[in-house]
Amino acid sequence: MKSKLTTAGWKKIAASLPMAGLTLGVLAVSGAFAQRAQDKTIARADDTTVEWQTLGGDLAHTRYAPLKQITPENFATLKPVWTWDGASYKASSGRSTPSYMGGKLFTVAGERRHVVAIDPATGETLWSYREPNTGRYEYSMRKDYGKGVGYGEINGRRVVYIISPAFFLTALDAETGAPVPGFGSPVPIKGFPKTGVVDLLKDLGHKYDPYNGIDLKKGYITSSSPPIVVNGVIVVGNSAEQGYNQSRIENIPGDILAYDAGTGKFLWKFNVIPKPGEFGHDTWENDAWKWTGDISSWAPLSADAKNNLVYIPTNGATVDFYGGFRPGNNLFSSSLIALDLKTGVRKWHYQLVHHDIWNYDTPTAPVLLDVKQNGKTVPAVVQVTKQAFAYAFNRVTGEPLWPIFEKPVAASKVPGEKMATTQPFPTKPAAYDMQGLTHDDLINFTPELREKAIKAVSDYEIGPLFLPPLHRDNNLGKKGSLWCPGDVGGVNIDGPAAADPNTGILYVTSRKGCSTRNLAPGAERDKLEPKPTGTTISQYAVLQGGGGVRGPDDLPLYKPPYSRITAIDMNTGEHLWWIPVGETPDRIKKNPKLQGINVGDTGTGRVATMTVTDTMLIYQGEASDGTPHLFAVDKKT
């Protein structure tokens, strides 16, 4: 299925607001007007108490901020007030989104995942907290992946929650940064505070050492997203090492944990790999449920406080791109799961990818909003995906808003692989970016460039969405397969969707691209891993690859747009308009092969970070010279 790429007439309200290094300053402005949503699901423009408490602003992750003071008329006059530099914390990744609560900004910084409170008026650091060192921190595989903090209000106290690379949950007084008294239990490690900490490993049910963690032969677990705090309950997701680095088939499941927000008392655990007698257990053949793992929720979580539901987006099972040792659909991998907040009982789920071998994990928090269908208000949840589909459901019942059909997909040619014969295709909304690849999708600015592009892909198998990976020395004589979107999306964590809860319009940012991975005997990959998890080497694993195929003459392989924002009316499922992200890069505009050719607005190839206001869609993009800028467009057109 392909979307017809017809852009609406559009106008940038401002395209000259440079913001290099200004992320915290700019978000301080946005956060100061964002909906306070501790006990509310959907933000509304007429609310007066405003905060930005989650990565997506509210529990619904709408990224909606009813800004009144920033308007189309004054947007271009905004100027930087201060910058905050995380260099002293050795921050480098830029993955964290600051939160704004109680007149302060909160973020995490660096591999140690320092928690930092910042004065939004001056940029001054008010306090910071660093977890003591442990052996399990030292070998953590996602140290500088911290995305932010969780937040709750307990008996009048504002509390900031953080999950560390070593997989401890810490509750800090938002005013002082001190560990919260009466929360958690003492950790038997020198240097840890006597209160304020929960060791998350103890509730997973695996043997572990408090200092060194779980034996890597058993598996590995950490976290990169903050917890979500709803109605006095903390829900904790997690993550494993990158699946494309895995060479062995054993690991531990990324089970979901919940705790009392005031005391840290363990409440419940949801098994992401069902045990005997549990729903979905029969989707694991070969007894793989006993020893394989992952299926973590490394993306942020969303919640419906009114209905006591928390929404869990999950990733794939152990070893990306090869699952011959785990035949079956592998529930609850690459799924959206709705759990009862108080009990952890599954209310409904939908598996978005069966037996995932594409790294099509569910990469962002689902967006909650209310829509109108047949004159009735429907509580909806929308999950955008790497595969360029937006799946929409009634968030209470799990019923799709529009039919979703199982369609046949290509079979794998890799020995031992037993993939699903069908995958779920929604009828609405239409795909928001390129799916699959044909010669018609290749660059065509000139006949010469087009011929070079065709030659570039001739060494690869190409085809429709869900084209499976290929192994080395395959019978086709190809270097590999080229599947589109690639395993970075589509949509990914760096560009979550946004929504206007007053209109039901969803804004999706996406990139165009494909991936190819070279599958080789797992023993070859295993030699490259200094700290492999598990004990049994997989028949196949990724030896190299991850990107796509280089285009001709330092140009993209495909037709533009290379990244875009699509507005979708979730009341009807119809696309309203789309625009490219940012400006056409100089490397394209000034390429000698394109002299005299007007290539138009191509988009940069990078996704946007978006905020929706009363009148505008504000997003971070890049100018043609590559410098970060803020842009604003009329959100209606």
C-alpha cells in the first residue's frame, strides 16, 4: 500500500529561528504551558494549571501545549534566553526530554544518568543526583540512553522517579533532590542511600547478585525510558541490549513491573512471554518460552487514568532478523498491550508484527485522544510504527477503529526460519511513508541518476512491505534483501507523533529509507561480541549492515520527500496534508549533478520533534546548511 504524495499548499510561519544548543531553553517555554496531567488523560486548551510531566507532555503523550503567548505573529521574534550545557555530566546523546513541574525543569544527563533540576528562568542547576557505582552499571549496554524522568505527587510532595542503567528505581524529592523517606528498602551496596531506592531485579524472578546483577549467561536487562506514574502506581518498562548485536538465543523476558508510588512496594508483574496456562503461550513453539527473552518495552508508556489502563508498546524477541529457534507468532512481541493499572491483568492486546524478524519494534508511546465516529465520542489510542502504519483502536475495548486485515507476505529463504505467513494491514489511515521498494521509487531527477540508482539496487532483492532478510551465499546470488521502511522507520523514538486533542488530528513525522542486513552463521557474529548474553549460538545472526544502499553521486537513493510530517484526521482516518521536514540540504541543492534543476523541498531525511499548540505545529528541523532550527506551520493547512 502506498500513500499518494500530494502536498497541500503550506506556509512556514517562521523558518529562521536557529536553536543549536537551545533544546532545554526552548522546551522550558513549551513546558511552562503544557497540560498538567497527573490525573487527567487528555489535555484541553481551557485548562489553567499547566505542566509538562511526561516525555509526551501528558499521560496521553499528545505533545499538546495550549500556548497563548507564542503566536504566529511573534514566533519569529523569539530569542534564546539561556543554554544549559550537560558537558560536565559527559552528556553526549541528546536523548533526554526535559520535564517541567512545580516551577522547575528536570532531566537526566550522561552515562551515569544524573538527575538534574534546572531553574527555567536562568538555566542554573539547582541540584543533581548520581547513583553510586555498581558492577551491573559498569557493563550496562544502554548507559547514555536515558530519556527523562517520571513524576508523581505523594501526600503533597512532588516526587521525581528515575530508572538507572543498573536497573534501580529511585524516588527523589523534586524540591531538594534527596531520596524520599519511606520509599523502597535498603540496598546492600556501599554508598547507596538507606531509603528511596527499589532494586528492580529482585522482582523479575531471576537469580542475581545485588552488585553485579544477573549473570550474562542468563540474560541482560536495563532501562532507557522513565517509568510512568498514574493514580499512585508506578509502571516500569525496560530494555535489553540491541538485538542486532545478539548472537545467542537465551535471554530474559522484559516483564512489566508495577510499584506503589508512595512506598515502592511491589504490586504486580506482567509476563511478556506467556507461561503455561496463560493466554498466548501457544504462540511459542520449540519450548522457546523457557529460555529466550527480550520483548521489553523500551519506548515510553501511556496511560488512561480515568479507566485505570496503562498501554505497553513492546519490541521483538531475542536476536533481531532471525527467529528460526523461536517458531510461532511470539506473543507479546511487537505488540500494543492494555493492562489494568491496579492488577496488571491484560485487558486487550494487538500484535502489530507476527514473529518479528525486521526489528519492527513498537518505537514510541501510543497516543491517546478522543475522536468522533458516527456522531459518538470514541476513546482512541493510536500506535504509530516503523512500518509506516498508524494502528487505531478503541482504547478501552481494543476494537480497531477501522478494519485490519491479515494479508499474505513473502516467505523467508533463510534456512531454519519459519516466519508468519500473514501480517496485519490496516485499512485506515493510509501509510504515511514509503512501503516496499520498486524501481518507480528510485531517484529520477535525471535519467543518468535513475540508471545509477537501478544499478545500485540490482545486487539486492527488493519487493513489498515485510520482505524478509536474506542470508549470505543465498541461492539468488544477492548481497541481501532491501526492505522498506528500514529498521529505523518510518517512525522511531527520535520523532514521536503529536496530536491535537481538541480536533482529533494526529501529526506523524517519518523518514524514508530501507535497510539491508547481512545474515551469517551466528558463530561469526559471536566472535565480535565482547559481552554476549546467553550460551547457545544462534544458527544465524547479523554480521554487518544496518543502513540501506548508497545512492548515486552522494544523493539519496529514492525520490523525495526524504522526511515528512503528515496530518491525519483520526475522526475519519483520512490524510489532510503533508510537508517536508526542514529545508532541502545543501548537499542536494548544490550537488553538481543537479545544476539547473529545481528539486523543490525534499526534506532533510531527519524526523522532527513536534509540539502542537492552539494555532501552530512547532517542530525542530534543519536549515539547508544543517543547523538546527525551530519551524512553525499553520496546523490546519
